[in-house]
Amino acid sequence: MMNANDIETVVRIFEDRNASVYHSCQLMDFESYLQMGAIVPVARLIQKGLPATADLLDAAPAFRDHRDVVFSLSDHGAAFAKRRYAPPNPDGPIMFQMDPGVLKSVPQIDIYLRPQAGGKGARVSLTAEDVPYLFRYTAEAPYPERTYIRDPDQIQEAFGTQVPMVPEISCRTAKQGFSLEQVSATMVDNYLIFKRQLRDWAYDAQLLHGASLPLKRRYCPSDIGGHLSDALADALLAADADLEELSRAKNEHLRRWAREMVSRGLQEDFRRYTAPFRAGTLAYIREHRQRLLDGSRRRKRGRVSLPLKSRQLVERMLSENVPPESIARITDIPLADIEAYLQQKE
């Protein structure tokens, strides 16, 4: 474990590179965080009687502790979004980006390497002096290259581990956790679930609990027209499908992606992604969608003011009988705002 002096050193290394730390979660955990007003450990959510995906699955990874908040050092959803053959973010489709300075608020942290999904072995704790070697390029490299973390294979080579490894930061926080006011950005993966963007379901949860985090829908080149991630969400809503089953899917984009994933031996990576996503986001929306919709509509008070260009675009689409769900997807305006705007027009 690193003490205050080591934490200062680590934070300075990250700040010199303009790097961030990231915490990702499922929609279930997101709503629980909203009720707490903070990102807190799973154990704290359980203590408060709030739902937590990890508790629901009753199977925490061996390298994690329910008493800790875990940060990643890179955006684990970026590879899938950039049309690379990788699973979506296994920790969840909602990602908080935070300044590394938040680490100064805890007395101890552990920066460690843990086996990549499918790999066996214990986690390996690092020292503050080890941290610069996690990065692919030197601190003098241009931004954003100087923030890039080495790939698991590169970390295996650099640190001499037996299997490919992924770095994480484990924080034993005080009861209050990390305030949501410390979040600098919130990225929501680009899924269409029950005909609504996941970003809109997260927005509904915010309205329900009176929160105001800026929610940004992830731009996904592999998903223009909703081809891949929407098809993946539909398949996982219908059944607990594995890659072998998806490689026979009717959807061409999903079928091709699944076959390539199988050829690369990424079945275990995919399994680590699917179980939490199905339990903490897909099943959660299926069970709570009416509550989220009703609650957000009750909280949505006053007039909605859309910027002039957005309003003109919305009006043109309405005149062409474009459904509100499609308008929200095309314009990236939260569906709740479009629905409230339509109510004002009545």
C-alpha cells in the first residue's frame, strides 16, 4: 500500500501527463451512487441497503475487495468504440472520468497489476517508482499519447509477469467515498435499449434523484446506424449468449465481430463483460423502466429551453413525423427533454 508521500508522487506523475483516472459501473450502481451523492465501495452500498451489481452476482473478482473503490488508468471502452475487436467495457457502460488529485483524499492506495480476463494469478502491487513504466510513451510525448497505458502484453514484458496484466488503483475510502462533484466527465456507451439510448435511461435516473452530472453519449464509429452495440444489447436481452452463439447471429455486423473475437481467443474477456452488463444494466432497465420514466417525468418541471439551432432541427424532424426516440438519437438531446418540449407544445 502507498502512503501519503507516495500518493503525492503518483498524482504528480499523472498530472504531469494530463492523465485521468476512471471508474466504470452499471446503471444499477449509477443510480445507487446518485442516491449516495458519491462513488462508494460495494460494501457501503450493501450497508445502506442499495443495490449493487457485484453483490447481485455474488462473485467479486479475486483481485478486488468490496471495501474498496477501484479506478482504472485508461478508458476500457475505447477499443470497442473504435471498431477494434475487443469486448465493451467489462466494468460497465457508464464511465466517470476524474482528476488524479482525488486520490489525495484517501490515506492509502494500492496500485497493482491484475491478470487480464482469462489469465490466472494473483495481483502484483507496485511502488510509486514503478508507475512511470505503466505508460507507453515518455512524459515528453505529445498529448494524448503521453497518457496512453501499455497494453497487457507490453506490461507483461515490462514487468516480467507470467501472464498479460492490467493496472488498477484500489482505494480504501472513508464512508463518504468520492463525491460526484469531483467527476469531470461522464461517458455513457452507445446502446439502444427498449428503444431508448442508455444515456437517456441514465438521464432519467438523474432527474429522479435531482442530480445534474453532464452525461455524454460515447461516439462510436463501429455503431453508426446502431449496427453493432444495439445488436449486441438485443441479443443479450433475449438470452445469455456466448461468442459461439453470437457467431451464428442473423445480424451481419454482430456475427462478423463475434467470429473475429473467437478467433482471437477472447471468450473469457467477453464472459467477464456479459454477466454484469446483463444483471446490472439490461435486466435492471427491464425491471425498473416504468419507475425511471414516471419518476423523471414527475421531476421534470418548468419549461425546457432548447438552443435555437437544436429547436429548429427538432421542429423540422417533427414536421417529417420522425419519432421522438429517433430525434434523441440523431440530435443527441436527452429524450426526456424532447418529451418535455413536446408537452409544452400541446
